Amino acid sequence: MKKKIPSAKTKQTEKPTKEPINWKEKWETTKIVADRTATSGVSILNGAFGNHLDSFDLAAPMQFYLEKKRVSLRKEDLKSYPHISSKICVLVHGLGSDEAMWKFSGESEDYGTLLQKEKGMTPFYLRYNTGLHISDNGQALSSLLEELIRNSPVSIKEIIFISHSMGGLVTRSACYYGEKKKHKWVSKTKKIFFIGSPHHGAGLEKFSNVVTTVLGKIPNPFTHLTKKAINLRSAGIKDLRYGYLVEEDWKGKDPDAFLENSKRHIPLMKSVDYYVITGTLTKNPNHPLADFFGDAIVGKWSSLGKSGNGKYDLDFPKENWKELSGINHLRLMYDRRVYDEIREWCK
């Protein structure tokens, strides 16, 4: 007998079984994303208007983070971190950023975690209000480091800094005030890595100053209103115009005066090894735009501490400078090529 073949009408198709939705996992992911978005939003807001928000809850207090959690620097609390080593790495972010910005794209690692894994250094990630004056943040960082040294359960013998953009200026300011106050952490500092730091200012802030000055000259109420709105930008941003490090640079002076540079020359500390990493907007490092625009935010010569006047130049050794082509300003915070240089110099 011939077997009956079921017709298309009678043939039943099996429905794929759906996996149950893991609502708990989705909720945890949503909380992480929401928290990360909120943190980034506050960091950006602080960068733009941080000095105006300092008396409100929206202003970020300066604090260290370790293992994604805020670190209390009290002796009894620091004892709960038994793996703190005698060598620490301090990561200082730039304008409008926070400690989470160091992560490589799509990964959980960063410069700090790799140094911990490969060099035995404990990474301390700084979060701070980037809208405050650089000198205010410098003094606060110096005091925070002194508290860490004083209360650490392990005797800290070596400190290195990895400082991006404005973070490089905050680090230099902290060194200045640390030396002035004879803080113990200063003598333990061995290396400082400046990554895209505008030692002699950022062109975009100079441009903003020119624009507001021009708007103020136009006899129109709307342009004057625009000028006032732009001039509400934070003290931290205005300090970036010429790379102000100390109070004397800005105190008692008009922050909106037309291209008025009242910066004092603060030399580098002699007992520290300095390293500079810069990026270029173009893949060809010899392209004229690479010299002029640098990494799109900070010019090459400012990163290298060149002022145009040899008297105020920073004496970075040529062999301690590395230029990485095709890496923009922000990506300098999380690029494997940058870490390769840091690791090499840490030998």
C-alpha cells in the first residue's frame, strides 16, 4: 500500500519554544545603564557650570574610586581593602568626564586594571567637579592624597599619575601645592603621564573668549544676551584658556577679559620622570592639520609644553614623548596603543 502524504493543509508545523524572559537580568542591566547615564550627565553638567553648582547636590565632590566603589579614606575603612599595594596609580580624568571613561570600548579593563594585573599597582580613580578652578581641584587632590598616604594600611612607596587633558593641569597644580605644604605624597611620586594635556591652553577656549568679546561690541540686545549666556561657562573651562594652575593666575582678575594671559610659570618637579602622549586628528602625523589642530581639542605644541617663549617652556625629554596618529582627544583615554606606551615606560 502506498503511504498517504499529508497535504499542506493538514501538515502541522512545530512552533519554536520561547525562552522565558529573564526580567531580573534586564532590570539589573537597565539600572546600570540608567546609573551610568545619570553619572555622565552630572559630569558633563559639572564641566560646563560646575562652579555655579558647587553649593547644590548636582556638584560632584572630589573622591577616589576603587573597584567601581567610592573609597572612604578613614583608617578603619581602608583596612577592608587588603590588596592595596605599596605602589599606586592615580588616574585623573579631564573636563566633563568621570572615572568610568577610562574603560576600553566594550570591555571591563582600562589602564589602571592592566597596570594592577601586570605591574602590581593599585589603581585609584579620581572623580571631581571639573567646573571648579583648576587650582581649587589641585589643592583638594593634594589633601586627598596626603590623607590616603597617612591612613593606608600599607606603607605606600611609589605613586604614578595617569592624567588626561585637564587632569594633567590638576595634577601639576596638586604637585605645586603639595610641595608648598610639604606633603609626604610628593616625595613618593615617581612618574607622571600627561595624555593630551593643554599645558599652555586650549585653542577652543581662546576662540570662545574672542567670540564673546566680539558679541559684546555689537550694539544689539540679543547678541549681548548671547554673550552673557556663553560667559556662564565654568571657571574650569576658562582656566583652560592659558592653562592656569594656581590661584594667583585668576584671583582678582576679569576672567572674560580679551585674551589676557596672567599665568605664572610653574616649573616641573625635578624628582619626577615625565612622559607625554599626544594624538593627531589625521592618520598622517606630518599633515599640516596635525600640527595645527593636534588631537582636535588640544594642539600639539601646548601638549608638549611649548609656549612660543622659551622662558616658559616645560622641559619634557624628547625620548619621553610619543605621538599616536589617528587618535582623537577623547580616545586617548581608552586606547590600547596608549597603554602599550605606558607599560613600556613603566619598565
